[in-house]
Amino acid sequence: MDILTTDEMARADQLTIAAGTPGFKLMRAAGRAVADVAGELAEEGAILVVAGRGNNGGDGFVAAAELAAQGRDVSVILLCDRATLKGDAALAAKGWKGEVLPCDPSLIGQPALIIDALFGAGLNRPVKGDPLIMIDAINAAGVPVLAVDLPSGINGDSGGVMGGAIRATETVTFFRPKPGHLLVPGRVHCGRLRVIDIGIDEDVLAEIRPQTFENNPDLWADAFPVPKINSHKFSRGHAVIVSGDIASTGAARLSARAALRGGAGLVTVASPRDALAVNAAALTAVMVRPVDTAAEFAALIGGKVSACVIGPGAGVGERTRMFVEAILAARRHAVLDADALTSFADAPERLFDLIKASPESGVVLTPHEGEFSRIFSKVDEKHPAVSKLERVRLAAQESGAIVLLKGPDTVVASPDGRATIAANAPPWLATAGSGDVLAGVIGALLAQGVPAYEAACIGVWMHGEAGSEAGPGLIAEDLTEVLPAVFRRLYDQLGIQY
Ligand SMILES: NC(=O)C1=CN([C@@H]2O[C@H](COP(=O)(O)OP(=O)(O)OC[C@H]3O[C@@H](n4cnc5c(N)ncnc54)[C@H](OP(=O)(O)O)[C@@H]3O)[C@@H](O)[C@H]2O)[C@@H](O)CC1
Ligand SMILES: [K+]
């Protein structure tokens, strides 16, 4: 599904209004939808609406009037003087015939539900003073909270907490999700998210041309590689995974197994001779080749090799740097992870120049936060206050690669501006070796000819699904073993016969 920034959402509103739908009609639809959800969340008992001075508060007034018309016990607290309300919010407040209570936290009490309509998309600075006291008091009340559009205090574009923010049980947003609903901590503050149609025509998207998407199969189903009846192991691609020295071989083996499970026809571990016995003893379907020098490595990948994965356990230093350079010189599809990135921390431009020299190669960088800060320190220096989404977009432009920044809200971005946010990763996916498996799955997809942006997105999604499939207590080894179940569910979802 498309994700709209708050500016893009405002544009969707404007285009809809310009096409003849009054803004107040949208507000009425929004407020009524909020009232419906409130009725579901609290089938009986008192409902308190806490409204701010803008249109978010206007939605709250519409919901209050609607719930009162249904015979519910409703009260309204307003952050400002009623007489100062303007525009649609003033119109909405006129529809509320009851009393308006002042902004006093002691009036919150213990209702069955609080509707948070303090701030939505119009939040433009950190919350302090009375609104912050109110937010803290709502959080402390210990009753379910339904947030209108955004939990108040959450930045709709970054998901960041601006001074303080409501922790909602559920959030109702309109037309399309915003980045702040999926990026943490915003996602955590939202609780369950519902996206509701308020009468905005989907045609506006053709004009807005959103560039951000939730990472799910709708987005990349067409690029998903399905083996044909006449496929053979060579046509499914050959992935090479670089092993570290004898003390750190496990990470590469995890990646290699993931690459095989991920659908690569052949997988070879390029192993230093001192680690050959260890790697060979621990691998069966995955092949092992002795490789010590850059020349040996170049000779190996100069053959029928479609993708390389380097980084997991590879070691930081000259050997890894030279192998990365060999991969890029040979124009192989590549996943550069972990140590492969840190090895260029002192000279990231060198890496980016090599990547940009072969834009058709399809290179995916898969840093975690620490690795990202090391290699993209310039992006962080130049743009200190941007969201995770924008940081990754800038990093993709800077490097010329597909950049994937891991986390509970993994972002994948392309230099052409497209980006996805994933929301399917369970918390127990954050475990040792988990990233090695992700690198291997993406390597398998690249080996099968999937374009790099789609390969990264599919890999992230499958990795998240594997985490849910394995469940709490998972270790990285479990992820590769549940991949067949993830494939089966995806095949079912996409209507692929097997
Ligand atoms: N557009 C449409 O057609 C539709 C919009 N809809 C709804 O409108 C919502 C957006 O409404 P909005 O733009 O009026 O802003 P909103 O979030 O209510 O904020 C209000 C004002 O608060 C202020 N303020 C900001 N930060 C502050 C702070 N930290 N501390 C104190 N004050 C602060 C700031 O005013 P300022 O003080 O800067 O003059 C700001 O303007 C959207 O989320 C959705 O719910 C739906 O009805 C569907 C149709
Ligand atoms: K709100």
C-alpha cells in the first residue's frame, strides 16, 4: 500500500476539495469513522474526547456529536477557548451541543475510552506546557485510548516523539498510512492501526505519485521468482558467499544455507584454506572452494556466478576490501553486509565510486544502525534531523546502491527515490545471526535475477515472516528451516500452483 507523507496527505485533501468535495464533508466522514471505532472499543460506559485547536480537534467534535446522538455518555475537554476555533474545526464544534470542559487533567477521571484529538498532521513543534501535561495525564489514566489520525505528539513523517506522546490502544487514520505510523517509535504509540476511507478518490494518487510503500507482496509480486518446470540448478543462479577465517565461519554458513533455502540453484562458500576443513565438515549441499587471495577470488567469481554475499563474519580489513572491489569490478550482483561495509568506514567514497561505476550491477547494502552511521556519517552530518526513511533515501542517492537499514521498521530505498517500510518483523527476530540469514536470502534473489530493489524488499518481508513462523525463542538457524513454510504461504497468497 502507498504511504503518504503529511504534505502528500494535505495535497490529497486539497485535490479532493478542489474537485468539489467540501473539506467539512471529509471531516464529517473522519469524525464519524472515529465514532464507529470508539463504539466498538467501548460498547458501554463514558467516552471522553480531548480536542485540540485544529482540524484534528474538529474530527474529535464530530465524533463527540455522533456518539452523543447514539445516546452515549460523552464529554469534551478542549485545549483552547472555544471562541478561538477557526474554519472546519469551528464548524464541527458548533455541532456539539454539550458543555466544553477546560484543559484540566483532573477532569479526565476514569472513562471507558478516551478519544485523543489533540494534534494530528498539524503538529509542528515539540509539545510542552498544558498539552504535555494533558498527554501525560491521559497516558497515566490507564484506560483505552483511541487516537485520531496520529497519537498526539507523534510526528507523522518520522514517527518520532515530539516532547511527549499519547500511547494509544488503537489509531484511526484516513485514506493512507503515513510514515510515522510504521516507523518506530510511532508504530508502538499507535497500537493497532486502522486506515479508513473518508471519500478521497484514489485518482489523486496519480497526481501525487507517492514514492513510499509498505513492504508487502502486493508491491513486488510480479518480481517474485517462481521456478519453472524446466528450471535447473544453473538457471536458478549461483551465489558465492565469502567466509571469514577459522575463528569466524558460522556467519557465512548461515548466509549460505539461507541462500540455498532462498532459491539459489547453487551456493558456494569461498573459504580461506585455514578454515576449509571446518567449513567442509559443516556443509553438505553448499559447496566449498579454497580462496585466500583476491586473484583466486576473482577467478572463482569470474565463472558462472550470478551473485555474491560478503560481510557476515568476513573480518574488517584489506582482504574484505579487495574481495568487495573484485565483486564490483566483475559487475556481479552483490549484498554487502556487516564487515564489508565497516571495511570501507574510512573511505566510503571509494566504495560508492565503484558502485556508481556499474549502476546495472544491482548492489544491496544491508547495514544495521551502527554500520550505517559508520559508512554514511556524511549523510548524518549534512542532514542531522531527518527521519529514518529520509536518511536511507539520502544514503541510497549518496552510494548509488539499494540501501536497507535494518530494525523493527526496516527501510529499503533506491537511488531513484522509491522506498519501503516493513512492519512484519516480530521482536524476537533481533537475534545473533539473523542479519546473516537476511543477507543470504537477498543473495539468493539476486542470483535468480530479481532486480536489486525488489530483491531487498522481498528478502526483508520473507525474513520477517520467517521470524513470525518460527515464533518466540527462535535462533537464527530456525529462520532458514521455516523458509519453506513461508514460501508455501506466499505461493498460496499469490495463487501460484505447486
Ligand atoms: N485537511 C483536511 O481536509 C482534513 C483533515 N483532517 C484532520 O485534520 C488534522 C490536521 O489538522 P490541522 O492541520 O488543523 O492540524 P492539527 O493536527 O489539528 O494541529 C492543530 C494546530 O496545533 C498547533 N500546534 C502544532 N504543534 C503544536 C504544539 N507542539 N503545541 C501546541 N500547539 C501546536 C498548530 O497551530 P499553530 O499554533 O502553529 O498556529 C496546528 O495547526 C489531521 O490530522 C486530521 O485529523 C480530517 O478532518 C480529514 C480532512
Ligand atoms: K491525535
